Amino acid sequence: MRQALAGLLCVLIVPVALAKEKPSGAAEPFKALHEEFEKAWEKFTDKLQNAKGKEERQKLFREDPRPQFANRFLKFAADHAKAPEAVDALAWVVLNAPGEEKDSPRERAMAQLARDHVNSPRLARYVGPLGLEGDKETMAFLKTVVDKSTRREVQGGACMALAQAGLEHARTVRTVKDSASMRAALEKQPGGKEQVKAMLAEDPAKLQKQSEELFQRVVDKFGDLKDPERREPTTLGEEAKGYLYEIRHLAIGMKAPDAEAVDLDGKKVRLSDLRGKVVVLDIWATWCGPCRAMIPHERKMVKDLAGRPFVLVSLSAFDTVAVVKEFLKENPMPWTQWYSGRSSGIVKRWNVRYYPTIYVLDAKGVIRYRDVRDKELEQAVESLLKEVEGEKRSSK
């Protein structure tokens, strides 16, 4: 399912290393075509934003320029088949063309990439973004690249993307199994009922194990590959180890590793200090829209659960403590506030990649739920509180 959780998370997207190639004679024509699309897309989105009512917006969707440009990019790739920009054109189609029907421009572009360009060094710049697509066709394409490419940087990037996509799919499957509201939302999408049925038949534990094996393969075979485009340079091996830590230490049913942060006054705090209480650890950022959207419900939940063995911890990442304090003046969050920078503490060690990231721990510190929100979060907390309070009554 392409972007099944779109709009629900603030995702950190980091490009893979760009292959260094000299532009060919097709560079300028490709640039011109791309700029033409950007102008058409801007005009289209402006119309959508100014549309009056749902009916007018529905009519405007017929003017979506992507299908037309998908065919033009395909033609460009055919006309410049030997140029490296052919890879750019085909990748544009895969990443932008709507629709997943058989023999669609997207499907044809993927087949051509696999047939003619699997050994192009330029493909290295696209395997990471392709991994974010998450649909079966893209996963199959990435597997083909891993199996057939002779370019180590392409093969390694594809292996990493395949592992990441597989892990996110495993978590989506788990969420769909656990969340009635998620199932209902997906079933309303075109073809959603069939997709939900397929996911309910999958085993998230098995899917996660497959991803773990791929991440280990990255460490073993491609660990030294570097990503010079990152502002904080790292190797694929270091990145894959972060995912392996997450899989091996932060899965549902595991006792959460102890972790240290600071409160907004700079005092050191530890997760283990909260044992005996049900803990919601909400890792967020002030600029994250979905995080901010949770605040009113969290406010109500904290008020309703006052006096019970429960604590909500909002762990702020990315921003400075000063920024967080200023935000809280305008947006009261009357519960426990912790801070951890992006490159240290819980955020780094726990491999946090999107916001909000939410862990729900029982009174013994065991991770019982992950990334539940709103009604599901409230129900999760209530079920764990009943466990704690039931144990206390039985021990009297």
C-alpha cells in the first residue's frame, strides 16, 4: 500500500548518496521538461486551494498534470535511452505517477529501470525514496536491484531501502491488526477493503524478522558505504545498526531499555524512575503538525486520569529548551516535559525517525503498545491501569 500512513506522521526523509556523473547532452532537455511540470503542478495546486467546495475540487482533479507528464517522461527516457537522464525520467514516473493499475506508466517505468538501468550508478540516488513508497511492486523492484545490480553503492542502498520499507510495512500490518479506526480509514480508500484483508492475513513478526535479516546484510556487506549528502555523515552500517537496536530492544513485549534525558530545568531524569506507573512516552517536536494536533486530547486524558498511577512524558526533540518553553507559554501542556537533542540521548539511541513516536509502557516498564493515538491511546492506557489497580487490590 503506497503511503498507507500518509499525513499521520512527520517523517524525516534523508536522501541516499548521489552518484557523481557528468551531465550528458540530455541534461538540458530533461531540466526543461522538469521545469515545465513544476509550473503546471503549481498552477494545478493553486486552483485546488482556491476551489469553492468539494464538487469543484473533484472536477479539478481531472486536470492533474501528472498522468500527461508521466507519458512525456517515459517518451523522454525512450528517446534518450543511453543517457543517464533516462534514469531520472523513469524514476520521476515511479515516484510521481498516480495509479497502480496493470501496465500503468509507473509499472512500465519500473520494468524499464530493472531491465536497462539496474547497473546505472545514478540509480543510487533513487533507491532510498523508492523504499518510502512501500507497495508490492516497488518492493519487488528493490529486490531485483539487490539481486542483480553489480554496482555496490546501488545494491547496498537498495538493500537498505528494502529493509526499511519491510519494517514499516510490518508495523503498518501490526497497526491495522490492532486499530479498528485505522482499519476503517483504510477500508474507505479505493481498494482498501482488499488491502486490509490482505494485511490481516500477514504475520508482522515474520515480516519484521525478514527486515532484521536485511539490515544485518547491510551491516555485513555494505556497512562501510558512506552517504556524503547527509548533513551528519554516517555509514549504511551505522544506520542499519540503529534499526537493529530498535528491532532487538524496542519491540512490543520487550522491557524498555533504561534511558536518560533532562527536564526543562536541566535536571537529569531516567525512564526507570517511573516504574510502578503506566507510562506514555511521546517523542515529539514543536513544528510537527500531527504532534500539535494531539495536545488537546492529551490535555483531557491527563485531567481525566489524575490521581491514578499514570504519567505522560512528552520528550521534545530537535528544538532547544528555550524554544520548547516559549511554545508551552502559548500551548499549555501540564504534564511531564523532558528534552533530548536529535543527535544524543533517547532520540539517537532509540533510532527515532518520525514524529510523534509513541511508546506505551506498563508498570513494569514493558513496551505494550506503540504509535497509538487518540481513542486507541486512551483505551491502551486504561487497560494497563486496570492491570496495575487489579494487582494492588489483590495484594491487600
